[in-house]
Amino acid sequence: MSVIQRIRDKGAWIIFGIIALALIAFILQDGVKRGGSTFSNTTTIGKVNGEPIIRTDFEDKIALQEKMYGAQGAQREQLIGSVWNMEVDRIVMGQEYAKLGLQVSPKELSELLFSASSPLRQEFTDPKTGEFLVDNARNAIAQIKKSKNADQIKMINNVYINPSVMQTLRMKYQNLLMQAAYIPKWLLEKQQADNTAISSFSYVYVPYNSVSDTLAKVTDDEISAYVKKHGNEYTKTDETRNISYVSYSLAPVGNDSSNALSTVMGLKNEFAAATDIEAFITKNGSEMPYYNSYFSKSKIQQANKDSLTRLPVGGLFGPYVDGANYVIAKMIATKQWPDSAKVRHILIATVDPRSGQPVRADSTAKRMIDSIETAVKSGADFGAMVTKYSDDPGSKEKGGVYDFFPQGQMMIPFNDFSFDKPVGSKGVIKTDIGYHYVEVLGQKNSNPVYKIAYLAKPIAASNETVTAANTAAAQFAVSSKDPKQFNVNALKENRQVLSANDIKQNDFNIQGLGQSRQLVRWIYEHGTGDVSDPVEIGDRTIVAFVSAVNKAGLMSAAEARPLVEPLVRNEKKAKQIIETKFKGNTLESYAASAGVPVMHTDSLSFSAPFVPGIGSEPKIAGAAFNKTQTGKTTEPIAGAMGVFAIKINSNGAKLSTTDGPTIKQGLVQNAKMASYRGMDALKKAATIKDNRSKFF
């Protein structure tokens, strides 16, 4: 995008055409290819089903994403994961497309590039009319073979062509799956029967919470046995690791607060005397930028707004603490403004409101808006001028109207004209995106508004504070050679030992700590019991040790306990309840031995198996619709919430409120939606070697 825009900025339209369409020729000549690489570098980020993801290519795609989204720091770290997922998707799905012979033909690609939804539309659009200049693009094809700028071809390929081709292939593949959706007659009939089936039964119920947890303790061996029995539910595809850590705060202390207070107090008199507030704030800096307009009291976010709004013009309030700053506020001016305004406008943009890219010279825009103003004053229809000329997509379809909006929502010049000028006013204003011809159509209510400047200085940790915390952390790390000594030292310092679990090898963020790729890499370069050097994360320094290495495969007892312990405990409680409270073989005998009443329900639905007052009980629903057991008392059944015994009184059907075609349509739609999961299944079944942690 940036390459193209720079070319356009220089006025080289035909050169852009050559570059953009060179890529088209490149693809039309060579065909639409999936997979492979032109790089000879054998260093790979990973492999997917044997196909490599080359490091240099991967880095190029990250760099492209950074340029497109302006990513930095933590955002870059997120892009690494995003690009990896896109590459895995590209390879897995590309292999499927190849197996099925799916491709985008030269004719299809040409139609794609020159249709209304063309990825090149923005670059070949007349900025005045919004028309996609198809002929301009087509005419440039004749010159494209002269272009041999591989970098620019690669840029446009990655930004525009490849995503469009991949989207088209995905749609073809998706359509194949969706068209395969089929509902046989027997399934439709069964669904109709299930939807209307109801059961009437009597039951005895003893909840699990009637047994104390202390009477059903769960051992690690029992957890492991349950995990092994239900392996599909408790198998991990990735190794994870746990750490325990102590932290030392890098937050400001008393002296740091005093220093910040002294700084802001040293500027107080100069702030009070300043007449050019914007220049003063620019010169001295403030953590709260100067908003050179007005807010009503309800819009002021300061906790002290009652005191602030009582200030006379030129008056000061503070210093006071606001978050991590010492602040002095100054009342610059007050007015009476409406609390909402309705306007219409025509925008002649110098910058595209959506992309932020330049679209015309300032002088050109000014001449156009002046001409529009003259035309309207001479009787031209405002709405017609909006339709013909306005560059604002947010209001163009509404005749340029922005209905009643609150103060502070628009850019300052637009906002001030809308609220400061009386209804009926018309005029030209300039904002960061261009020139506007504005008419004020309406205003509601009138309240005081305030222009306030804030001199805010941060309460920041001094070098001495940071050094003291890091020194203490270093001493702790040196004296903590193993987890046992680590915990002893933490106890001596009365320092809480915290934990962070399920950290994956390619993570950048650690739950509870924040972004720290450095620490994640250390965790995976060391083993259980190893103690780290101090690591700064945000506003603290931590010292950690690896407390667990959880290999891929079946979960360990420690990992699975939070998930499995309640289930195993309920199994043990069920056994105790059945042995001690379900005596006899009838509901009456069960009720007598358990000390609970016999209960009844007449409307348990097969399609929604909720026992009234208890909850979802699939096992009970299964027993309640077993017609062979009608009139008989079941053995005790361990349900989700407790132990039941039931006696079926009758099974029947309620009147259906949905006809057969509607049910069938729903089943077909569900089957089609399930096709999306097929793509996820392909990726899950793929053989993926992930080497990212070696490079990032």
C-alpha cells in the first residue's frame, strides 16, 4: 500500500499501472501456483505436511503486515502468531485444493481483478467521482511486461492478488462441502419425533451436595485413571510449562512522588501567567494533551470536576493526583453551548477518511470547496452537491447530514462550528482530512461548557528506586539455588510466591505477568527446578523457577485435577449415596431410606432434557424415554447433579409447532455449517513442525 501511494503522490499514474499490472501478467503467464519457494535458504520457521515455511519469506510477510497496520513492539509479537496461522492455513488448504484440482483460471483471475470488488479498485479509482477506472487498468496491461521490479511485484502480489486468489479457492472448496450436505428421510423423521417426544415419570433424587467433599477425597491415582479412561478429552497437542515466581515492584515510592510534585509546582506560576496555553504545553510537556475546545460538565472525566467547573477564567486548581500524575488544571474559558447539534456538510478531502492516504492537493481542495460555497449561495441544491462532490462515506448517503451528535465527537474545527454557530449558519472549515462546507441545521438544549488545560507530570520511579528493586531481586536469585531455598527465602522476606501455568513454547504473553518473550524462552531453555535471573516485566522485576514441565499427550494428574476432580468426586459420592441411601427396589422404599419425597414431572422433553428445578440430566432423559421400562422402577442412576431412580408413567408426543420442511431446512443448514469445521479438522490432522521459538 505504501509503495503504491508514494508512486501516486508523485503523479506517476502510468508507472503505477505498469507495476500493478506487471503482477497480473506475472500471474497470468505463470498460472496460479500454491506452495513452494524461490528461496534457497534452508533455514525454516517450520514445516506443514512436509512443506517448509522459509524464514526469509516469513519475515517478509511479517514486515508487510507491519507496514499495513503500523505495528510495533507487542503488536509485532501478535503478528508473528497471525502470520504463522495464515501460513499453516495456506499450505494445508493449498494441498487440498491441489488434490481436488481446484484453481483460479486466467479468465477468472481477470474477472476478479476488474470486477466491482477488485482488490485494485482503490488504486484505480477516480478520487473525484469514486468510479473504478477499469479501462485505465486494462490499457496499462500492454506496458506491464517491461517492468522487472521484483520487489514491487512481490509487494502487490502479497497485498492484493494472493489474498483474492486464496479467498476464491476457499469459496470453491467451501461450496463443494456445502453442496454435499444431505438429509436422509429417516433422519428427518427421527428429528421430528425427537422434537415432540415428552415423558411423564416419578423419581427420587439425592443431590451430590448432600455428601461433604471431605468424605469423597480424590487421589492423584484416581485422577490419572479417569484421564486414561477418557483420553480423547484430556489429551494435549502441545507441551506446556508452569512457573512459580516472586516479584519486586518498580513502581514509584515516596521520594519519587515528591520529585514529581516539585516539578509541577515549579511550573505553577508560569502556567498561571501563560496566555498562549498551547505553546506552554508544547514547550513544557504534559501527560494530558491540550484539547483546545469545550466540554460540558457531564463530559469531563476528572474526579474533581465539581471543583474545576467552579473555577473563574484564569483560575487554577491543584496540584492533585490523577492516576499516575500530579496535575494542575487551569480554566481557559467558558461558554453556553447546546448539548447536541445536527449539521449537514460537503467534504472535499485532501486525505481519504478511511485509509488516511492523500487524495488531492490542498490548493485543489480549497478551490473546489470555494466553488461549492459560491454555487450553494447562488441557489444550487445542497443535497445534489453532496451527491456529486462529497468525499465523506459516513454521511453522503444521508444528504451529508449528521443527525444530533454530542459535543467532542467530531474533529475540533467541525465540532466548534457545529456548536458555536447559530442554527442556519453556513461556512467553510478546514480539518485534518480536508475542507468542509457546513450548515448548522439544529441544536438542542443549552448548558455551560468549559475549556480547561491540564499540566500533568508523571509520578515515575527514579533510577534509585529501580536500582534498589533490581538489586534486591538479584540477591534473592543468587541465594535461591533450588525451589526449596526459593520458598524459604520468600518466606523470610514475607514475599508471596505466585504461579503462572500452561505457558506454551511460542507464547509472548504470560498470564498474570504480561508480555515477556525473554522469560518464555528462558523457561523452555531450562528444566524443572531451575531458578532464573531477575527479569523486568512492566512495572516489576521477577525471579522465577520452572515448577512443572507438562509434556504433550495425556494430562498429568496435577494438570487435570482442576477439570477432573469434581467429576471423580461425584462418582465417589454417587457410590456412597447408592450404598447408603437407596435401599429396596421401589421408589417408595428408596424415598424412605433416603429421607426424601417421591417427585413427579409430566413434561420432560427429549430435545431439551432439563429436569425442572434440577438442571440438564441427559442420563435421566435416556432412561425416561426407554419405553421397555414403562411402569418399572429403575436401578439408581448417577446423573450430573445427583443420584436418581425413576419410574416411567407414560411416553407421548406434544403438538409440533414446526413443520417438516422447516425442520429439514434447519438440518441442512446445520450440516452446511458443519463444513466449516472440516477445515479445522484438516489443520488439526496436519503434521506441523513449529520452529518459531528458535527465531523469535
